[in-house]
Amino acid sequence: MKTDFDKVNEWLIQLFHDFMILEEQFLKDSAYSDVTVKELQILTLVHTLGTC
């Protein structure tokens, strides 16, 4: 029997996977199709922090 922790863990893993697919699709369909998901995540982090 799965514990609540196991259920939440599975849900979070699926959510992360779904977000990765959405990011990939967004990039493929955008003017930034030459940017990778990893590059987008780095740019988002730099933007959030304000500086390198």
C-alpha cells in the first residue's frame, strides 16, 4: 500500500515531467526555437536573481 509520501512524490514527479514537456513545446513553437530548455532555465534564474 502506498503511503501519502509515495503518492505526493509520484504526483510531483509527474508534474515536473509535464512542465518539461510544456517548456519543450513552448520553445519549439516560439521565436526562440534555437534555445534549449536548460538554457531557458538558466536565463530564467539569472532574470530572477537580477545579476550573475
